[in-house]
Amino acid sequence: MTTFTFWQNSVSIHQAPLVRALSDLGVNVRVVTTRGLASGRRELGWGLPDYGGAELHIEPSEREIGVLIERSRNDNAHIFSGIDSYAELNSIRPRLIAAGGGPLVAVSEPWDPRGCARKVRNALAPMIRRRAIRDYDMFLACGDLAMRQLRRMVNDPKLVHDFGYFVNPSRLLSAPQTNEVPIITFAGELSPRKDPLMILRALSTLADVPWKLNFVGDGPLRSVLKVEAQKYGLTDRTRFWGAVEHARVREVIAVSDLLILPSRFDGWGAVLNEALVDGVPVIASSMVGAKTLVRGTLQGGVFEVGRWRDLARLISLELDAVSDQSRKQNLQAWANECITAEVAARYLIRLLATNSTETAVAPWKYRTDSKGMGQP
């Protein structure tokens, strides 16, 4: 029986769907997380995500890790979160290799390339990470930037494959909903890195058309955003939800007409997945890893990071398209074929069952027409 062991730094709601899908497809899955659910998320009422039939080990002791290494050394694959980002996992990897375990696979988001210090660090990354890189037999890159970075670092670029994070439809709506006024949603931390201020600036140029705006989440920019909304005369059209439980976030997104993620940098941005699988188009900045899912106008649009006028233009196009009743169903159909957890699980099984240097096209990168619809 095929067996995969996931070595993760923490419990993750955005990795659990993939694990659950693998288990449902008959793969024996073991998940080892060195940390449990973050305290902040517990305070919001979050519980452990559903890992399905996977064997779950949360915060195991050193002795228990030794037992798990021995039990798992003959597994078909050991899948690590990050290349060398987490000290706890860095200590496990050489012990697993010494025990004869393998092959080893690294799932890696991109490194933030912004700023002089980061540029120097990224330039030195191949040298710094050379030893860790040699430990792995395959790399799963989350987004196009991660693909470019990793392919510059490894000896054989064919060892690097497209990957990401995956979720399933929320199933919160029994029937398509039509809003009287288009609803635009931002979901995430209200922080400079996520740059929610850009949304208000862009929407201030579209005050003559109907829309409502949701900010779902909390963070250091909340008070600033309220001041800016007042300055632009948008207070009555803007709602601040604060931090809410994840299921409620999914519900707000599912009934929206558009989701925007304008981040200055986002390693992935699973909120884009959450919108797309529920048939909600998205707009993302060019520095969001999950922008790779935006294959055409069906999925939404991508603007150059920091350019609020380009964002405003895309929002205007999306507001014009709200009346297209077939778009939601077409988008959901594409998502079901290309980016659900089950689709990703089948893709991962195919990658790990064959020679890792073979070319495999990620499902979301199947050839598409100009609108982003999949082609055979």
C-alpha cells in the first residue's frame, strides 16, 4: 500500500484537505506536526482541521519522533514543509536519512525578494541552502516565483514541480445568489504586507458605481483604514468584520461577487483558492503566489504590485461582468476540474509514482483559452 508521511511545522487548515483527499483515494497517510494549533486561532474558536483517515501525531516527544522515523523509513515519500525553514524539521531530516528513509520531498513557498537585505539573502540562498537541498529528491514549488527561485538553486531543474495549497468548495450555498449591490471582499490580516489600503484608494475612483466592501480580518491598519474610508466618503459602503472563525470567513467569501488580495508579498494566499472553488472571481497582485491560478478572465485578473490605478481598472471590469449569470457556474466547473484537493491529490500521486524528472503539467496549468477555460 502506498504510504506518505507529511512532516509539518504546525497544524494547517490549508494542508488538511490535501491529506484528507489522499486518504480518501486509498493512500496511507501519516501527518507529524511539531506544533499544534496556534493559540490565536484557538481563541477564535478554531478546532483541529479534518485530516480524514490520516494517522495524526501532534507535538510528539523526541522518543516518539524516533519511533515514527523507524516506522516510516520505508514509506513511498516523506513530504516536508519548507526546505530548511523550521529548526524542528531540520533536526528530523538527517535522522530520517541516516535511518535509510526516503525519498524526501520539500514543499516550498517563495522567499520574499523585496528590499536590499532580502536581495542579498536570496542571492546567497543557493550557497546557504546547498546542503539542505542535496537531501531532497523532489521539490514542490508554491507559485511561479518559487519555481524560478528553486530551479536556480537545484542541480536538475526537472526535479522542481508546480504545487500549492488546496481547498474544497464550502458547499455553503444551496443555490447561486444574486446580490442587489455587488459585494467586494478582502479577507486577511489588515497589515502593510497585505496592503488593504490600496483597495480603498482604487475604489475611491469608482464611487459613482454601486458596490459594497467587506474587510474580514483584523490587524494594525484597521484604524487607518477606517480613517481612509471616511476621507474618501466610503464609510457607509465599507464593513469591518474583525477577526472571525474560519467557517464564517468562507461564508462571507462565498456570497461575494469579487475577492481582492493586493499583497505586497504573499507566499501563496489560499484565500484565492477559497474564492475560486466557490465560483467567486479574484484580483491579485503580481506578488501573490496563488496568482498562478488566475489563468484568464474567467478567474479574474492580476495587476502589477503597487499600481492602484491598474487595480481600479480591473475592479471596474469585474463590476461590469457581475451580470453574467453563467460565470459562477463556469468558474466552479473549472475549479472542480483543476484546483480542488482531490485533483491536487491525484496530481501528487502521479508525480510521486513516476520518475520525478518526468514532465508533468499541473492541472491548473492545462492549456486554456483566452478566458481561462480548460482545453483537452
